[in-house]
Amino acid sequence: MRMPVRFISTRAAPGSAADVSFREALFRGLAPDGGLYRPLNQPNLKALFASFSPLASFQELAEAVCRELLSGELGSSAVSRIVRRAFPFGPALRPLEHGLRLLELFHGPTCAFKDFGACFQAAAMEELLRAEERRALILVATSGDTGSAVARAFYRRAGIDVAILYPSGRVSLLQEKQLTTLGENVTAFEVRGSFDDCQRLAKQAFRDGELARRLPLTSANSINLGRLLPQAFYYIYGFTRLAASPGAPAGPVRFCVPSGNFGNLTAGVYAWQWGLPVDGFLAATNANDVVPEYLATGVYRPRPSLATLSNAMDVGDPSNFERLLAVFSGDPRAMRRLIHGESVSDAETRDTLRRVYEEHGLLLDPHTAVGLLAARRFRENTGFTGELIVLATAHPGKFSEIVLDSVGVAPELPPPLKELAGRPKRSLPIAARFEELKGQLLSRYA
């Protein structure tokens, strides 16, 4: 039997023996030293990828890869239960124009790509907690879609409470509805500050000794491996499905990833490490361009985030950049060989939304528009002749106001979003101060 993948902190010293199991990484969230867990022994899955049928379902691919990653730790039946419960939905590969396709990731319960990771993590925790008489408290900071995906994935899960930190006034109206209308085991903390403030508060909570002693804290941001690893599955699916597409390409393939906290891109890089034969990745950001700047200059300069139309990407100090540095041993030249960075302005985002509708009759959300323009620009500037797959990260209905203002047409809301209209908002406003958050957590959950 293949040895299970072990995980280690991004801040562990070379040769450190402080590696942990998937289960430990799942429930800890952050490593004790404040680092992020990353795979220590990367599996070689080239032969498995080559064996996949182009017509295999997403669930079949996810189950096969998950077995390879967790064999020896979770039995085959447990893996099957987790995948079946997590993924009653899947991605869809859509041709747009010659050499460019969209991988639609918004067919889950909250109409955003983060449903994949959140639903897998919820199913995995449910499986592992089943026979144990203990609780888990999920603490998550969100710039938009993460919180709604986590809230829905963990809603009414036995033995699990959820506390969500979101920046007041910096998420769309529908995103806020998704965060604040569930209640029961889900509490939304409305933070007077930015997403970076929310992320800082969450990190402080995980490092606080008293909270660690008194609360069963774990995370569901992309800092948690239980949410990050399953995002690699749809890169594998998208690449595999190309072979079943009309006019299947024979040349190189690159994925273009709308990027904020960089968990989505990191998951794609992990799939590449496991043997997925992609040519590289495009990191498409909005004005919060610290990673494209790093790729261009070799200097990482985190800074306060700027509010943009693509608000889920408004991150000035992306957590998962630490994982990317670990992959490339801190060498910007090595990272640059695999990842190309592009930054797109709000004006360009609006123009792309309008042009795509005029050219294709298709409405996009602003995050996908950022990715699409970055992909087109990369092709024009480099002469790339292979296939570009842009991750379509959210349904345009989640950003109806922006789409209507940019295009003049309002997207039709899918059923999961229509259901939110009459639900009342329930949030707990707090200042961006750790002591206030800590007091709330202890009073509610200790």
C-alpha cells in the first residue's frame, strides 16, 4: 500500500520531523509555529492521471486522487463516503473562443468555486468526528465567497459550530445574505474593517494560548488543507476533459486563475507537483497586485488591500503565498518559470464584462472577467498558441449590481440565490480588535 501523504509546516526547519497526518492538519488548521501545513511527501500520480478516461465523472476522478493522497490513513469506504457527500455537483468545461475555455466552478450550493473545498472539508470532518464525543469550532475570515461556502457546507452539521468574520460593507449584498441568514450553528461577525483585518484577527485567535486550551478551534479558509487539497481535483478534471472536447488541443495547456488569497492557485500548483502535465499558470489579480509585482521584481511587499469590483480578491497580504514560497524554495525565478502574473483594473474589468456579452452573449462575474482579460492579454503578449483554461469562479448572479451597471443586463439568479431574497440578516457587529473577538468567542463557545 502507498504511504499516506504527511504534512509539515511551511515554517518548519529543514529536516524537521514535526510532520502530521491529514486528520491532524485538518483539525488544527494552522501549525503550532504559525505556519501553514503543506504536503511533505508529494505523491507521483502521473500514471493515475494518464489512466483517466476523458469521460470520467468529476466524482470518479476526485475519489481516485483522494485515495492516493489518503491511503493508509482513511479506508477506501471512508474516502468514498466523503467524496459522495461532498460532491453532488461538479465543474463544467465550456468553450468560449479558439484556444480559450472556461472551467465553470459555480454549480455548487452557493454558486462559487469555494463550494468544492468547503463541502469536502465538512464531509471529511463529519466522517472523522462521527465516532467521537467532541465538538469542533470553525473560525473563518472571508472576503466574500469563502464565508458563504463554509456557512452552507457546515450548516446544521452535528457537533460543529461556525464563526465567520467578514468586512462590513465590503462584500456584495448577495454574499452578505449567504453569510448572515442561516443562523443556528452559524454566527456571522461583521467586522468594522477590511478583509486583512478579518484575516489578522483569525490568525491571532489560532495563536492565542487561552483559546487553544478552551475551544476546539479549526479553520476553513484556504489555510486549512481540508479545503485546499480538494481544489486540486477540478484542475485534474478540466485537463482530462479537454481530450473529450471538440477539436481537442494537442499543444500545451495553461490555467488562468483569478487570485486573491492564492489558495486556488496553490491547489493547481500541487496538482502540477503530483504530475499533472500543464505548461504553467496565470495569476490574475485586480489592483491588489502584490504577487504579480513579486513575480516581476522578486520583492514581496504586502500592503493594505484596496476595494475593487472583484471584492473576493481584495487581499493585500495573501496567506497562501507562504505555501507558494515553500514550493519554489523562496526562489522568484523558479516561481516565474511556472507562474505568470497579470493585474487588471476595475475599468478593464467592466470593459471585459461588456465585450464578452457583446461578443458571446455571455454574462460573467467580475472575478472571472479579470481572469479572462489576463488570459487574452497573455496570449497576445507572448504568442502562446496552446489552450488556456480560465477558472470561472462565481455565478454572475452573485454580482448582479456590478453586471447590470457594466453590461446593462441583469443576470438571472439561480435557485440557491433566489431563495435568499426574503431572509432576514443576522450579524454580530464587532470592532477590528482581537480582545473583542476573543471575548465573544469565549462567551459563546467555551
